[in-house]
Amino acid sequence: MDRDALKKRFREVYGREPEALYFAPGRVNLIGEHVDYNGGLVFPCALSFGTYLLTARRKDRMTAFATLNFDHAATLDERSFTSKPSAWERYPLGVMKEFVDKGYDPWGHDLLFYGDVPSGAGLSSSASIELVMAVMLNDALGAGIDPVELARMGQRAENVFVGMNSGIMDQFASAMGKAGHAIALDCATLDFEWVPLAMEGHSVVVANTNKRRELADSKYNERRGECEEAARALGQKVLCALTPEEFERRAGEIPNETIRRRARHAVTEHARVEEAIAALKNGDLPRFGQLMNASHRSLKEDYEVTGVELDALAEEGQKLPGALGSRMTGAGFGGCTVSLVANDAIPSFIAALGEKYKALVGLTADFYIASVGDGAGKIE
Ligand code: GLA
């Protein structure tokens, strides 16, 4: 939807002109899954699709929430911090609460959201809603909060207000994305580097299983708990501080076999990300692809967050001509895979994988060629 169409919709909903337009992107993670909350390295990039937000100030201290994605709309005041609505507006409300905690008054806006990230696909539609709200309030209130802190506020909104114990990766990528670059982010320190996506005739292809991520939130929180248990057994603050060799020497200190496998994933995934970033910098895309495949296997066997749909897309994708690597991306349990594919092989890759997936799983996959965009900000 273009800007004029969005503005027209704002006029239809609120009967007046919007005063400003903001955008925050979704993200795709190239490698480094389920390591952000273990103090590891991740390597996401911001997408050119995400969430738009049109706004106008109100005279009262109410805020109106509407979206072009769902029918549900609401006009709320500060009592909603206690009553905690269960619909989509809990994401921006959680961000408003973060501004209150910093001493600001975030009320008094008419808001119209529009997201073009497929929702529930593991491409961070929720982080993009949080970040678009955070950059809007930061601008409207003249708060001058830096983008990394806005990302943290988005994460806290999700952890505290929404109740999903996510790490920092998605919000960080949405806040700090840069067109044509992936973000090498050390989640233990939040040190980061923008690495040019020099792909020599290859592209990042995202494939959506179109399987809803049922129970994903509770399973996600369960995995986090398992990693904390492993770290306690090893007397480590964060699992990713260990090298794979150190881990193997000490793995016996974790009595439970399942917990040991969860920790093994985190430790080896962190090492794979280090190597993958070096491979990309050296122009060794085939090695990058192999590490993506190894990441998927580890997420399937040790971390157990894939499922038949993600396995079919990733494993069949890995076999196709022109594909250097393929893996699940995001939290798992459904959602998307990410593949590195030679540009001239993309049409045949999409056709063959779509057909194979339909035959194996009975669902139709959607494919997008990722276009890597900038982080959250004001458009006009
Ligand atoms: C979700 C979370 C992130 C991260 C990924 C898995 O997207 O929001 O913090 O943990 O899962 O890598």
C-alpha cells in the first residue's frame, strides 16, 4: 500500500489528516538462532517490509489504536496498563508503559498501524510494531532516546507486558538495520558491526511454511528455562561464553541429557556464527551455506524447535541446484526458512521446492526474495 492510500485510510478512520508517518522493519536472521538470550552472536538483517504508523495528536489523554490488518480497534486510557488487553494493541501499549517508566506522558494520539510483514511467520512483526511505536513516541515527545535503548524498551515491553521472554535480536535488528548490510551483534555486550551483504550473484530467499506457530510462546519460554538450567549446572553466567571444546569437556556436569543437548546447540551455534561472519567477509559463500545447514540440523536435533514443515523446506531446499544453504529462521515451530540461492537458480528453486513441500506436507509455501532495508524511523 502506498503512502497516499495509507493517508486516505487514516482520514476514513479518524476523519482528519495524519500529521506524521513512521516505519519499522521486520527482520530475517541469517544465522545465530536461540543464542541471543544465551549471550551469543547473531547475524540478522532488517527487511524492507515491516509496520507503518500514521499519527495525529489528540486534545485529551486517550490513545486510539486502529490497524488495517485486523478488525479490532480500541480507544484506551491509562487504566489499560492494569487491565492489559489481550488483542494486538498490547504491543504498542507495552511500549507506552516503558515511556511512562522513564517519566514521559505517552497518551493523546490517534494511531493507525499497517503491517506488510506476514504475521506469525517468524519475521518479527511484533518487534516491528514495538519499534515503530517507540520511534514515534521518541519523536513526538522529543525524548532523544538512542535507538539501542529504544530496542531494549521494545524487548522489555515484550518480556514484561506481553509475557514473551524474547531476547534482544529482533528489536535490535528493527532499530539498527542498514540497507545492504547484516548486523553482527554480540548479545552479551550489544557491540555490533554492520557487515556488507556481498553476495556475488546470490540472494537471500525466505520461504514461509504457512504453518501457524502454535504454542510457540510457551515452548520458547521453556527452551529459555532449559538453557538457564544448563548454565546453572555449569556455573556459567551465559552459555555462549564457552567454546565447543570447553563445553564437551564439561558436558557431563549437566545431568539431564535433554538439557545437555539444548546447551550444546547454543554453544555450537555461537561458534558457527563467528565462522559464518568470517566466511562472508572472506567471500566464502559456500562455507556460509554449509554453516546454515549445520545450524538447521542443530536446531532440529539438539534444540528441537523445527517440525515437519520447517524440516521439509530446509532439507529439500538444501538439495536443490544453486542453493548454498538453507535453515529455519526465527523462533521455529513453524514460520520461515532462509536460503542462500544463486540468482539464476531462484525461479527453479522456488518452483521445485514449492512442489516438493506441497507433496510432502500438503501446504502451499510462499517465497520472498529478501530486500534488506534500513532500521526504524520517521518517513514524513
Ligand atoms: C525470537 C525471539 C528472538 C530470538 C529468536 C530465536 O525471534 O524474539 O529474541 O531468540 O526467536 O533466535
